[in-house]
Amino acid sequence: MSEAVDTQAKQPLRRPGMIAFDTTGDIPDPYDLPIEKINMINPRLFAENRIWDYFERLRNEDPVHFNDTELTGRYWSLTRYADIKAVDTDHERFSSAHGITIGFPIDAPLPEGALPISMFIAMDPPKHDVQRLTVAPIVAPMSLKKLEPLIRERVCGILDSLPVGETFDWVDNVSIELTTQMLATLFDFPFEERRKLTRWSDVATAVPGTGLIDSEEERRAELIECLEYFTRLWKERKEKPGHDLVSMLAHGENTKNMEPFEFLGNLILLIVGGNDTTRNSISGGVLALNQYPEQYDLLRRDTSIIPNMVAEIIRWQTPLAYMRRTANVDVEMHGKTIKAGDQVLMWYVSGNRDPEVFERADELIIDRKNARTHLSFGFGLHRCMGNRLAEMQLRVLWEEIMNRFHKVEVVGEPKRTVSAFVKGYTELPVKLYAK
């Protein structure tokens, strides 16, 4: 890896174009708005859990919905399952190479001094394929088989440390802790410093000014710290490789000569992918079973349903709300013309609630027959590489929860992530009851 990077330069990272939204006042009922005024890239809708009626109206009335802002240019919101899947599997007409989150117009110059971070999920074949294959062995079937005993040991240690009968935060004590321990293992990252991984994951996706970071400059400084830390690990693994993600990148034929900010981009991808999705499904599963207590009763009667329940939790939660593609050519869809260069947002969170595909789609139904057809992992060549690892962590966790506790009771309102991309939780107060 080239080390020619000026980490002191006062330059912003290239981040998705942020749209100014009213942070005060009431959120209107979507049916009181002209439909062209609906814009789902509003983090308040997600933080206040007000998205569902908005997506319902778009699915019913305008499933290919157009917005245009000065910062982002033209973009379309797809909200029906079939349309989302069609675009997700059509990498010839819809490219990932211009980013996977909403950003700048395709023909706009980068802001002065911006850093061109890239990652393999935001690439098209053939480069995407060879970089993904470099790290894929970490989640191959044999690797997962070896990891399961370690995951179970760590799950048991975490659960046995929890206070029974006392209120505590499930997000910090279980969801974050379990996924961060797993990330540290995958990177062979110093275990005592593992919470750095959580911080970098959160910083990479945070909206400035919403509590986690105050500015793009602050984000840049922290992600440069991430790059510098992992560059030291890269040098160590060059000399003494192991079976970990850094070693695989350092020695892979198609990744060993990455530029620094390509390395950083792939690190962010792997950290966020391994952290946000699993941790928010862990929290979302507890919340869902509390909202649908009859499903919790069904689980107590038959724990063999856990693998299917895991898929249903991932559908119900949808930890990443959308993914972006960019049209390579003009495409007609539902009487609309998506022009070449337009951004296309595939709203997985809406497709996973499409009643044309999922009966009683808003409900958690842990024995749902088609739960595994959810959109949360994506489809096609960009399907989530770590999907089996995520499912295994959730399965083992719920097996061990049911061995120990009669109930994980939610005893207060959850605090949700202020983001239209990461659909998650920052706090979930719970109380445990022993069997």
C-alpha cells in the first residue's frame, strides 16, 4: 500500500450531500403534503419512527419518486419490492461505482481538497469482484464453523454478566459489545481497544450536528486516526500474516497495492458492515418481540423456530434503510424516465414492508414462510458478504437468551439513530427476568 498521504491537510472527506431539514416543529402527516414534497432523506423521520405512512403512500401512489436538490442533484426513490430487486440485480444499467449513499450530482466536481475514498461495494466488475474475493474467505463455511464456538463463548460471557431484575441499556451492554468483539476477532484488532471500532463505525455514518460529531472536519480527523491505526496493523501483517481481514488485504494480489484512501474505504465498509447491521438487528429483535408478545410466547414454546425468526427479525428491522445505484443509461420505470447519471435509492426498508410480498408486512411473524426473501442483505453481486455470519451471531444469541431468561422486557422508549441510512438504536432500556 502506498503511504503517500498528508494526514495533516485541512481537507474534508467526500461525504454524501446533506440536505437541510427542519429540526424543530412537528413532522406533518404525509397525506397532508403534496406528494412531490415528500423527501425520505430526512433523518428526523427515522429518529422519530415516522417513516411508515410516508413509505406506504409512496408505494401506493408514486413508487418511483423523484427529488432534486441543489446539493445532491436528481435522485429517485424506489419503494416497492419488485422494483428494488430488479435494480439491485441489474448492475449493467445501474452502477455502484458512484457511491452507495446519496451524494453529489454525478457531473459535479469534487469539493476542493476532498478525498476520493473508494470501497469495493462501490465498484462495478471486474474490480469489485476481485477485491471482494480477497476477503471472502473470512466468512467461508469452514471459517464460520470454526467461529461458532468462540461466538457462543462470548455470547455466554456477555449474558452471564448482565444484571437480572435491574434496568440497563441493551444496546451498549449486548448489541454493541457482541458485535465489537466479533469485529476485533475478524481484524485481529487489539481486544482491549475494540471500542475504537465502534466509534469509527458510528463516525463514518453519522450526520454532523446530531450529537455524535459536530462537523465534517471532526469526522475527517477521526477517520484519519482509523487509517493511521490500521496502517500500523498493515505493516505488522505484511511481515507476520494471520487469518484476518488486514492480512488478507495486505497480501491479496488485487489489494496489496491499494492507495491509502482506498484502504480506508474498504476498512469503513467492513467495519460498518460488521457492526451496524448485526448490532441493530440484535436490538430490533428485542423490541419486536416486546411489541408482539404472542410471538414471544410462540418462541418460548418452540425454540427450534429461532433460525427462521432471525430472518424475520432482519426483515422487520432492515438495519440499512437503503442502498444507492446510479443509472448508466436512461431507464423507463412506471411511466417515469430515470436519466443516465441519476441517483436511484433502493429503499430496502420499504420493500421489506411491501404487502404484495409479505402478508401483514408491518408485523413480526417469527414463523413467516417467506421471511428469508427479505431485501436487507441485497441481491446480486453486491449481496452482503457477511450475511451468514450475521445470522449465526443472532441465532447463537437467541439460543442462549432462551436458555437463561424468561423475558427480556423493554421498559422504556428506544432512542433511534438520527440517520436515513443506518436504521438503528442508540439506547434500549430493558430488564431481564430469569427462567
